[in-house]
Amino acid sequence: MFQHKELIVKKSLCYTALLAAGLATFTAQAQDDVIKVGVLHSLSGTMAISESTLKDTVLMLIEQQNAAGGLLGKKLQPVVVDPASNWPLFAERARELLAQEKVDVIFGNWTSVSRKAVLPVVEELNGLLFYPVQYEGEESSQNVFYTGAAPNQQAIPAVDYLMKELGVERWVLAGTDYVYPRTTNRILEAYLRDHGVAEADIMINYTPFGHSDWQNIVAEIKRFGSAGKKTAVVSTINGDANVPFYRELGNQGIDAADIPVVAFSVGEQELSGIDTGPLVGHLAAWNYFMSVDSDANGDFIDAWTAFTKNDDAVTNDPMEAHFIGFNMWAEAVRKAGSTEVDAVKDAIIGVTVPNLSGGYATMLPNHHITKPVLIGEIQDDGQFEVVWQTAGTVMGDAWSDYLPGSRDLVADWTAPMRCGNYNVTTGKCGGSQAVAEAQAALGN
């Protein structure tokens, strides 16, 4: 009897082991049948106002790709995480996506401080990150593709427009206190000084994320602009702090005709939460606006309103950057015949896809893309009227021509260079340590 029971137990254990092995094999096969796409955007906290929409954009693009047959005969499976506007948590969630979820690519981040938190993780684990927001430059990673604007594709053209078209002589550089505004303003300050602007005609102000009490700062801007010289505000204020900032501009009667504000981080999504009547005439510099008249944009807007089931849903520039980046990645996967990271990195250079303005975007060897530059004027319906744009597209420059230590650097991730900070003067690649030292010198 005892031996019989022992035999039954052994058979049961053997069956359990076989079942577990079978389930493991089935799970592995199931994972092989899908392509996992990581979505790394804040769905809570101060940046949720901007990033939640980007999460939904990626989900829409995945849905469209699956409806078209997927990629390489496989369906795309989104893996969504919430780093909650917490910069160290971005790194943890990125590691989770790559090491545990085994995603093939990540679309994510908004702020530069969150991107810099993720950067060492994607480099260590050899992941792919498509970053869709304008940023300060001074970086080029073999694992990151920068589909938002570099400073020469947004900040510099915007200042040129204000200087040449509006005759601005005094400058308020107002930003959120983190790496993107500080580095961008350092570039702009150097650019302004090179163009003869006196130190006394440049006012710089930083506020923390989520800042809400703008009364004193806006009053100071108003006083600064009363010196008899045409004054403008160049705004790198990010996230939900923009709502009370613009509201206070209206409260204090700051008219765009007197002190225009040109914003680098305010688009249709941010304006949808406030009364834009008092803001008519203020400006934003982007590479896309919802109001752009093109067939591609019309199709994108129709798809977005259908996906959100909201006829009033708005689109914005970082959404277009995800649209471009996603389609570039998909084309590189088809070209490589694989989602393997190194194969995709090589295949994507030179890939050209439509943008939403009726033109095309090309991935450059420095992992930046070509983009048109547009200046838009806020309308009372929360949209932008394009008042100026470049004749063609501008190639994204990873390293600024206006900062010492950067003007001699170029990035090229194609063979034989494969370097993100090649010094054309010394003929040497600085390497990751040199990049870290350069960033430290810049105060990043």
C-alpha cells in the first residue's frame, strides 16, 4: 500500500514538472509571437498634463500597426508603466521594461532630467529609447533617438524671429529649474551676447516644477519690460506650472503686443486647460501645430479623435514626434528583418518617413532628425496660427555651436566613427567619461 502511494506521488510530481515545463515553453513561445513596446510616460504627478497624451498616442500607433498586420508577422504588445513624474523612478521603470518585461523598444520621457535618469539604464542593457520632446542638446547616445527638436531647431530660430521680425532688444529667459531650461538658456544667453545684447538686457528666472504663485515674478517681468526697449519672454516653463503662469499674465494685463511670450513647452494640450482669450498673440515655437493644413495631418487628427472618442481632442508637437519615431522604428525593423537592437540601430540611419506637415523626416547619423521650424500665434480657440516657418527642414545638431567645448564636437553613430562626441579639432572620440565631464562642466 505504501509503495503504491509512493508511486502515485512520484507520478504526480513528474506530471507537475512536465506541466510546468510545458507552461514555460508555451509562455516563451507566446512571448516570441509578440513584439513588446514599452511606454514610459508619467500618468500622475506634475508632468501628467503633458505625458498622459503621449502614452495614448503610442497606444493608438500600436493599434494601427496591429490592424495593418503587425510587424514581421507578429502583433505588437504595449507594456505601460507610470514613473509618476519621479525622476529616479523613471530609471527603475526603464530597467523593469528592459530586464523583466524584455521590451524590444521604449517610447517615453518628457523632461531632460527623466531622460538623463534613464540614459545609463538603456545603455547598460542595450535598449532603444525614442525621445519625443524638444531638449537642450549636448548629448548623443547610441541607444537614444531624439525625435524632438534640438536647440537649433527651436530655440535659436525663435530668438531670431523675435529679434529680426519683432525688434526685441530685452530678454526674459524664464524656465523650470532643471537641466533643459538651464542649458537651453545658457545657449541662448551666449547667442544673444554674440549678437550684441548687453548683460543688463537679459533677465533669467527659474522656478520649481509645479510652481503656482506667479504674481511677484510676473510683476518683475512687467517692470523689466518698462525700460523703453522692446521686451520678450522666452519660456522654458514645463508642465502644469504653465496654467497659473499664463493666467497671471492675463491678470496683470501683459499684452502680447507689449511683451510677447514665446514658449517652447506649451502646445495645444496645455492651452486646452485655460481661458486663452487674454493670451491671444503670444507665441510658441514648435515643429508642428494642429492647425497645419496637410492631408497627413487631417488623417492623423481624424484617427486621434476616433481613438479618444472625443471630437474636441487636440494634437501637439510631441505627438507628431512619436508618430515620426514610431514609423521610423517600424521601418527599421522591416529593413533589418529583426527587432534585435544593434540591427535596428544600423538600419534606422537614413530612414525617411512622412511628417504631419506635408513633408518628410530623415534619421541622421547623430540620432536626431530633420524638422521644419514653425512659429505659431495663440488664437482665442486654443489653436495656433502659423506666422513664420523655415523654407525647408533643419538638421538636428546634437552639440551647440555657441558653447565652449561643444562647438568642436560632432556625433556620428555610423561606421567607422560610431562616436557621439567626436572632436573635429583633436580628431578623437571623447568617450563616455568625456561626455560626463562635459555635462558636469555645463552644470547638467
